[in-house]
Amino acid sequence: MKQRIVITLFLLGTIMNGFAAKVDTIRVFSDAMKKNISSVVVTPDRYTASKPLPVVYILHGFSDSYKNGWIGKIKNIQQYADLYQMILVMPDGGFSSWYYDSPVDSTIRYESYICKELIPYVDKHYATIKSRTGRAITGNSMGGHGALYLSFLHQDLFGAAGSTSGGVDIRPFPGNWDISKRIGTIEEHPENWEKLTVTNMTNLLKKDSLAIIFDCGSSDFFYKVNCEFHQKLLDLNIPHDFISRPGAHNWEYWTNALQYQMMYFHSFFKAKNK
């Protein structure tokens, strides 16, 4: 059975009017990929170097980028930084990286970039809570897969993780979205398709180590795999929040989903950093 969780939003659209978060673009050189990679960084209106703040990394989907994904599609996304006094980081994940360190293409090393290069850069140049209790990650579609994939592998870095309309099981889609270019074809490298899909990585989760929230619209092509992932977490008694509601694989749904996830991360940060 599917679980539906309702979170009350206190007229968020009204509350968020009039905020003044600062939006910057940074370029971080990746030793792993030998190139500069851009990210959008949003700091809240009351940001100062003397008060460390939590950070949410938000990953874009297939074919999008740091500038035409979240920051380009959701009007006033930066106002979540003001509302919850957190820093938002929206990195470029390439056209179709799936946020892997590719086992078949040495030029694709986005796991290393985000976890070993971008996070240290952000922690060095911004006033952040430099621990997993002050760091969360989420994303949509390819980015939803990436957020859970990276957080499962790096529970030392992330205390909370989310996904909206995420490709939590890539195996039913062997011919889609350049996945085979990143991990090899399913015929030639079936082992990669088994070990590099989120739903098969639950064995990595340590008890109560990662706060997890994910959702998917009932008309989404990823809906079935998200429901199956939810059921697997239930069977394994792994705490998580799963939200199912009407919606498709589009920005209307993701705009709505982000409200729930930002509130969830804010509650997590507040509880862990008293």
C-alpha cells in the first residue's frame, strides 16, 4: 500500500514575499575532471561570516544545468534561504552525468567533484556548519537519483537527503537518458546496473544515520519504482518520509515538492543544531 503524508504549509507563498537573499555564481576547479564547474550559491538576507549556517545542495535533472535547472525554473527559489536561514548550493551536474564517478568514462567524476571538491570549497569560503548535521542534499529526476546515491555513499557528509521524482531504480530504463554511457550497457555490464542503482544500496544505510524524504507524482514514469523503493524501506524498517500525490514529471510538481522538502530539512537542522 502507498503511504501519503500530509505536511501543513503555513501560507508559504505569502510569508516569503519581500526577502532579499543574495545569489552568486562560483566556479570551482575540479582536479577529478580537469575543468572549472559552475554552481549557484544562495546566501540568506541575514548571512554573516560570524554565524555558521546549514547548507542544502540541490541537484538538477537530465539535460538541465546549474543555471537553467532549479534557479532558472522556480521563481524566487532563493527565498527559502531567507525563510529558513540556510545556504542553497545548486551545482552543475553535466547534461547526463547521473552524478556518478563513471566506471566506463574517466571524464565523468561528479561524485568526486561534489563530495571531495565542491563541499570543501563551500565550507572554506562560506560560514557553514561543517558537519553532516548541517548538510542536506536533494534533487529532481536524475538529480533525485544523484542526491540519494551520494548521500547513501557518504553518510559522513550528509545528515539528510531527499529526492523528487527521482530515478531510484534505473534498471527498468536501460535505453534512456544516457545512463548506458555512464555505466555501460546493461548487456555488457549488468553488474553496474545492479550495484549503481539506489534501490539496491539500502544495505549501506546505518541505523537512523540519514533522514530521508522523497516523493513522486502518481502520473510520473518513475512512480512505480518510487513506490517499490518506499515499500523496500518499510520492509527493512528504515525510517523515511514518502509523499505520493497527483502530479507528473514536470516543474509544476517539483516546485510544490520543494516546499515540503525545505521544511523537512529546516526541521532536521533545527533539531540537530540546538
